[in-house]
Amino acid sequence: MIALLLRDLRLAFRSGGGFGLGLAFFLILAVLVPLGVGPEGSTLGRIAPGIIWVGALLSALLSLDRIFALDHEDGSLDLIATAPIPLEGVVFIKALAHWLTTGLPLTLIAPLLGLLLNLPLQGYPWLLASLAAGTPALSVIGAFGAALTVGLKRGGLLLSLLVLPLYVPTLVYGAEVVRRGAEGFSLATPFLLLGGITAGVLALLPFATAAAIRINLR
């Protein structure tokens, strides 16, 4: 399992499709939004939580098709599926590799984007906390969508259509945590719901993803 994780991390860093592209998109979004909305600090601060979370969601979406596609193209996915290791564990490792190369860097760079978007100072801890709690769900849900479309030619659009509706609850509660934290309101309910979504998908979706892979490989 560790060897598989290291292999996926090396592939992501060498190709740049997961690490560099997501960060570049995230930064470009943070730079362009003030240019389009205007430089007013109050307006930017009000929309900053939603903009940052939408940017994180779309950045994660960019590299989802690479989770299983490369392994399917070179035939290694068939070998992994027939190996004497649980396919559910393989799915978890691949989702973890995706999060380490997309979700974690986006979480670490998010305070810089908050600065560009004039996010209130008290919102920064909750921005980091919400992204750390919510971005793993984006990777696991994305792995499920990637498994459903593995083997399809030009399945990127279909993957986006499948995954985006499933991302909505995480987006809503993640942005709400940051907004309430920035305004000094109670945020226990949205934060617990965000954590519950992540815990639920981590517990259930690896099994659904493994089943989808087995069906597509028949």
C-alpha cells in the first residue's frame, strides 16, 4: 500500500497534472476575482469564503480523471484489481494520493488567497479548519466518479457532471463555516455537518468505488 501511495505521488509530481495545475488555477482565480468584482474590501470580504471554496472544488476537479485513467491505460489497474490486497484499500490510497497533491496544498495556500480577497482576520483559522475537514471528501467523491467513468474516452465532461452535484453539500457547509467564523457567529452546526459528510464518504464510498471498478473491468 505504501509503495502504491509513493508511486502515485511520484506520478503526480512528475506530470504536474495534480499538483501544479490545481495550485495555478487556485491562484489565478484569487487574482481575477478582485479584478472582476472590484477592489472594495467589504465586498471582497463578504464573498471570499464562497470564492475560496469554489476555487478549491474546481481545482480538485481538474485532476480527478487521472486517478484511475493512467492505470487503466497501461493495464496496471487490471493487475491491481486481481492482486491479493483489498481493492477498497487501493481506492483509499489513491484518494489519499489525490488529496496529498491537491487538497493539502490548496489548504496550505488558502490563507494567501484569503489575504488577496480581504478575508477578515478571525476567519483564517476556520478557513484552514474547513478545508482540512472538507477537502478529503472532495478526493473520495472524485475517486468514485473517476471509477464510474474509467475506460470511457473523453469521459472528463461526464465525470464533472456526475461529481459536481455530490460536491454541493461540502461546498455549502465549508463556505458557511468560514463565513460564520469570519463574522464571529456560532459555527458548530455547519462544521459538524461538514465533518459528518467527510466521515460518511470515507466510510462508504471506497466500497462503492471498488464495486464500480470491478464492473468496468469485466
